[in-house]
Amino acid sequence: MVGPRGVNLGVITAGALVAWTGSNYPDLIIGTIAGGIVLNGARRILALKG
């Protein structure tokens, strides 16, 4: 599973790609992946509770 360091590296990479290409798509893609990771973690926490 990807931890906080992996998400941070993805955000930095997306920022570099946005600066390099001038496109917002890398940020959108990495942001969607990071959001999915966060939602999956929340789902797992709620499953432990129930």
C-alpha cells in the first residue's frame, strides 16, 4: 500500500509535470489517485470499527 511518502512524491511529481508540460492533467490524475488512497484508508478504518 502507498503511504504518505508515496502520496507526497506523487504530488511533487505532478507539480513538476504541470510546470514542465503546462497542462493541468498530471495534477488531476495524481489528485484523483491520492483521493482514492485516502478514501480507501477511510473505508478500512470504518470496517475495523464495525
